[in-house]
Amino acid sequence: MNKLPEWTDLRYFLELARAGTLTGAARRLAVDHTTVARRIQRLEHEFGTPLFDHRREGYELTEQGRALVPHAELMETAAMSALEQLAGKMQGARGVVRLGSPELLGSVLVAPRVQELVTVNPELHLDLLLLPRFANLANREADLSITLDAPETGRYMVTRLSCFRYYLFGSRSYLAKFAPITRKEDLAEHLFIDYVQTQLMSTGLNYLDEIGIVPKRRFCATGMLAQCEAANAGIGLVMAPPYAARKYPDLLPVLPDIVYAHRTLWLVAPSDLYGQKRVRTVWDWLRATVESQKDQLFLPSHYTQQMIEPRMEPVAINV
């Protein structure tokens, strides 16, 4: 290299690395996809090495590209921090924030409340990633993520967003076919709906084994929405959180005081992004949003019990 690359080319590089396609990066950057391609070509020429492998399914980082990512991210973080500082603390947050969330939680608890966030911060844009897995923060797929598993390594800020419970539900039509279920042993004769066991995105989703049920799985899906739809259609029983089941009035709880799995939702962000105003604004808003909807995380008989759990302040993981 005889000269430094154009700083803005590195922004194009990061967006392509995150989106994986020229059209996806172009959409984020509000430019034509040919502009993204031209910028990447120029950057590769200046570095003298390919940064991406172009495959049928999209663009994948080469070894040299992966090595460049953390350096480009440091520059992005510095630029965003400078912009926020110069813009002044009295202005609202601005920019794009990518939030990874489980599908139904994001659809039911988060999306309906986004108007509150963007009304106060009109220059803030939220990308809600409803993925069939938890967002990968290590490769900056998202700026922050809701997950069932707190990270044990890496440089992250972590807080407990809330505890919640999965309960067993069945549709009126399904339950009407059988004698009343009065004890856990009665479940041995029933059909179940569950996650695809080879595609579990967290060991925390292996709740049927945990509560001592050997299920006869009739239908499995990688997403909770499909499972609830199948349960509502009368295919079998399903474990689901209350906010999921409440979308389906015909789903009734089964043995809610006996059969349940207690879980924790964690909110996680890379340490270097946590201090940015746009990310911290979404972080604080999300904590308040979930806190205000705790009645959707537990059935009524458990609501008082879960409220005594102390609020956890964010802690840093630097391993």
C-alpha cells in the first residue's frame, strides 16, 4: 500500500460484511448496489488482497477480510462517538441500531412499542432482527441482542432483562378429545409440539427433558410462531411463554402450577458499542419496555413471585 484507503470505503466494507449481499448493503447505505461493488473493488485494490469471496448465496469474508473487521469497527465506533459528542447531549439519538430478538418476543413485546422510541428520537432507526437463532454479536450481526444465554467470554455489557416461564398449552379442540389432565403422569399419552432437536439455538430450549417429560413429538419447528400455530390447530401440546399463547385465545394452560420451565432473558451488547448514544438509548428503552409488560411473562399465579427478583445493573464481561 502506497496510501491510506478512503475512510468511507471502510463503512461500505462493514455494511457488506454484515449484510452479506450487495443489495442488502446498498439498502443500508441508501446507495445503488453498483456503488457498493465499486467501493469494495477500490478497497481491495488499495489493500492488494481480496476481502470477500463472491458466492452464489452472497459475499463471505476472506481471511484478510475477517482480519480487517475489528480495525474498521474501531474506526466506526470512534466516528460515531465523535458525532454524538459534537452534536451535543441535548439532541436525541441518531443512526441505525440492529436489535436481535427471538421471533415472537420481538413481534409481541417489542414491535408494538417502537413508536414510543422513534417519537422521542426521530433520527433513530431500529432494525429488528427476528432470526431463527440468536444474533451473532461477535461478527456484529447486531448491535445488541436478547438471548437466553449470557456470554461467558468476550467483551460485552450484560444485564438480566427479565425472568419468565414457559408453560404447557393445548387448544380447546385438542383437550376436548381426552380425559382431563390432572397430574403430570397423564401427559404420557399425549402428543407434543417442540423445537427441532438438532436445531436448538440454546440448551435452554430443551425444557421438556428438564421437567421430566418423555414426549411423543408429533410436530417440530425451529420457531415458536409455527409451534403455537400448530398447537392452536389441535396437533398437540406445546410449551410456550404467556405472551406467545395470548395471541391464540383457544390455547389453554395445562397444569400451570406443576409443568413449567423458568428461564432468564439477557440483554447483551459489545462493550465498545454500549457507550454509544444510539445503542444505549435502545438498551434503556428496551429494559423499560419489558419491565412494563412483565404481566405477559408469567401466568397470574406466578406474577407476584417473580416481581421480588432484584433488578440487575449491567455488568461488563472482558475475557
